[in-house]
Amino acid sequence: MPVFFQSRAGRQCVSIVGLGITLWLLGALLQLDDSLVFFMTGFGEYGADKLVLALGIAGAMSFIYSVLRIADLRKETELRAAAQAKADWTATHDHLTKLPNRYAFERKILSRPIKDDEDQIEEWDENVTLFSVDLDGFKKVNDLVGHKGGDILLIEVARRICALGNADCVYRFGGDEFIIVAFALTAQREERFAKLLIQAVTRPIHIDGFAVEVGASVGYDRWAEGTEPLEDAAHRADLAMYEAKSRGPNHYFVFEPAMQDKVTERAALETRLRAAISSKAIKPFYQPLIDLKTGQLCGFEALARWISDDGVNIPPPVFIDIAEENGMITALFEDLLAQACSDALTWPDHVMLSFNVSPVQMEDRLLTSRILKVLAASRLPPQRLEVEITENALIQDPVVAAVILDELHAAGIQIALDDFGTGYSSLAQLARYHFDKIKIDKSFIATYRGDERQEKIVRAMLGLGRSLNIKTTAEGVEEHGQLAFLLQLGCDIGQGYLFGKAMPAAEAGIFISDRNASLASTA
Ligand code: C2E
Ligand code: CA
Ligand code: CA
């Protein structure tokens, strides 16, 4: 039925035409036409015939007018229907890839085929598996080939995913995240499909003369039809995808209940962390840094410590990670730095304060001004502060990182490259940026003995520091044997349990006086 006749105006038009025909038939049946002729001849001298003629002409004109209006109305109704269809498409599709979006996915649950059609019964009674795909390293591609290049990549990735299965069931959930609904896959085929997805996405894509590559993390799970909305299965597929992502690029996982427990625990910890930050329950502890040539204390590294209300010591990598992810890192950092600066003021002038800066903070253009503000408030000279950054912090956003390092240097703050040797571009970083110190990761110090290759690597790292005129610190010194080895190779500074673990501010004060006393007695 044409759209017009479905509208109110269309229905009214049909009713009026119907009523007119009925009246005409009734008039013909009751022979009203004869009465009309009688009326016209009987009252002709009073102009009755002219009145009927005028009414006839008025009727014809109204008819023509109505037809024209109806034509207009019909056109308007059709235009409105087309605009509605377009708006519907826009609301349910992603403009770039033309794939249906999250909203379309949510609506799909509502408009799921009703089981009265034989074909559809088969399709929906089979397994339904949801795959969640998230690209790895997409941000880097955007940096390399610009946003237009990034768009081309997303379109190509969408095309490749669609080519693997039913294009109708691939959704773009925003950013670089896709959801695929697949039917009737056995467990083996699900795994194969996950691998295929990774293979399809990771093949190089040519953009502006560059062969660009991205990775893919995939998670999946089955939909328990009838007992849950489709969205719940998509959520589980997402959790499995996050687990895959945490293992590095190009991994896939099927959902396991432990993943949900992990997320729930993490969410609870996040709430507690928020409270701990605002009540300043997280404190800096200080681990001594020893000048190996003189045996003197030359600094303390501030390490965050959080002992929760139930007395459990929560490891820094756990809560720092949550703070980074939830935007709490800046508040935590400023608080800890302020406490550490005021503690450092009580130490002798030659004792430096080393402070860790997390990779997320190296994307913050205001980092230097934040640090300088804390220093100014505490009156600690910038020359007594050293920030420790890891290689990972330099690869997130190298341009901003370079600006921050320059600003810190210009302010007189020292910079140490932390966990040296564990990142994936150590030498490139050394050539590119100016560091005052490199800290050899404790994993090398712990394992060098009995492993000739590790020993050679430690030697090479110390040699590198010497030839670049950068001081070296060895982390994780636990035994006298390690100390002797490092001394023999000319390492500048040592840090580790052999000298002392991280301790509260009060103990750090005692450590300073004890160390001075023992040095004086051996002198
Ligand atoms: P990191 O910067 O490499 O800190 C050194 C870690 O090695 C510390 O662990 C320290 O306790 C540990 N360590 C020191 N000497 C030895 C030793 O002889 N043997 C062994 N096995 N370990 C030793 P901690 O305090 O658990 O911190 C772990 C990581 O958490 C730090 O690694 C750092 O990346 C991060 N972190 C700690 N505090 C902060 C902070 O305030 N801000 C930021 N952004 N990160 C922090
Ligand atoms: Ca450190
Ligand atoms: Ca370290």
C-alpha cells in the first residue's frame, strides 16, 4: 500500500471518497435526481437552476483542489518517510565503515526473529557466538599516517572482517572495536575463527606508500539464548578480549568465569583506592641509593606504599596500574611528590630524591609545570630531584615526551632511564634523548651469575653508560658477590636489599645518621 494511504490524511481521503460514493448510490436509489429536476423546474424563476449550476461548479473546483492537495500531501509524506529511513540508518550505522553500530546491536535484541518462521528457527536455535575484536597499536598508525590514514585502515579492517563471515553480523562499537555475531560454530571452529580474525586484521595495509600493520586482540563467548540478553554475551566477549590484550598483541581467549571475578575485584579495589588517595593513606617509602665508589648514601628512591585498612600491603604495580587507568594517577603523584619533597628537605643537601613518573603521565603536557609547582610549594631545589621514567613512557607519545624531558632538564631536574634493558628500544632511546642516569633492571643483576651471556650484557650496559658519560645504577643488589662484581665493572650507584629496603620517612632519617656514623668509624 502506498505510504500516503497509511497516513491519517490518506485514510481521511479514502473515507470521504467512500462516503461520497455511498451518498450518491443512496441518492440514485431514492431517485433524488428526479426530485432535483423537479426542484429546478419548479423554482426556476427564483434562480434554483443557477444555484444548482453554481453548486456543481463549486463541487468540481473543490474536487480539483482536493486532488492537487492530495498529490502534494502524498509527495510530502513520501519525503518524510525517506528522511525517517535516512535518520534511522544514520542512527544505527557507523558512517565511516558503513557497519551497523552499538545502537543497531541493541535494537537487534529487540527485533530478534520471532520463531514462527521455519528458516529462522534453525538459524537461532544453533549456537550463537559473539566475538569482540580490538585493534592493537591503532594509535601509533594514526600518528604515522594521520587521521585520514587511520580512517582508511578502519575501512579496510571492516572490509576484511566482513569478508570472513556474514556482513550483516559485524558491528563497529566505536573507535577500533568490533563485535561479530557468528552462528553455528563448534568450539574448534570458534577457535579457528578467532585465529582467522587475527590473521585478517594483521596483514599489512598500504596507506600513502606505507605498509601499515596493526595487531588484534580477540575474545569470545557463546550467547545463552533465552536466559540473557545478547548484550551480556557481548560483555563477556569483551572481558575475554581485555584478557587477551593484557597478554600483548594478537592473542585470543574464550571467556572464563575467573575473568569476571578479576574485573569485580578490580572494581572494588578501584573504589578503595579512590578513598585511599583522598584520605592520603598512600605514603612514600624511601629506598637508599648508594654511591658504590665512596659507600656514601647519595639518594633515596620514593616508592609508593599502600597498606589497606585490613592490613594488606597492596603492591604498587597493582594500584598504580588502576590509578593510571582511571585518571587518578595525577592526584596520587602530586600528593606523594609533595610528601616526598617535604621529607627530602630534612635530608643532607647531597642526598637526591628520585621519583617515579608513570608512562601515562608522560602524555600530560602540564607535567613539568605540575612538578615545578610542587617543588616551589615545598621549597625543594629542582637540582635535588631526579625523575625516573621507563622506556615505555617514551614510546606512547614520543613528541610530547621529548618536550617534557627538555622542560625538566631546563628546570634543572635530572632524568633517569628506569628498568633499562626491559623495554624494546633501549639503544634508540639513548641516542634520541639526553639522560643523566640509566638504571639497569634488577632482572639482569639477579641472573648474571652462572649465565655468561647475562654477565656480558651487564658489562656491555655499564660500558655503554661510561662511553656515553651517563651514570649507571644497578637495581636489585642483594648479595655481596653482586656488589663486588659491580664494583669491579665500575658501576656508579647501587640499590637493593643489601643496602636497605624501602622504609618510612622516620626510618630514612635514622638510616642517614647510621650510615654517616658507620662511614666515619671505618674512615
Ligand atoms: P621500580 O621503579 O623499578 O622500583 C624498584 C622496585 O624494585 C621496587 O618495588 C623495590 O622495592 C624493588 N627492589 C628494590 N631492591 C630490590 C632487591 O634487591 N630485590 C628485589 N627483588 N626487589 C627490589 P616496588 O616498590 O614494589 O615497586 C614496583 C614498581 O612500582 C616500581 O618499580 C615502579 O615502577 C612502581 N612504583 C612504585 N612507586 C611508584 C610511584 O610512586 N609512582 C609510580 N609511577 N610508580 C611507582
Ligand atoms: Ca624506579
Ligand atoms: Ca626500576
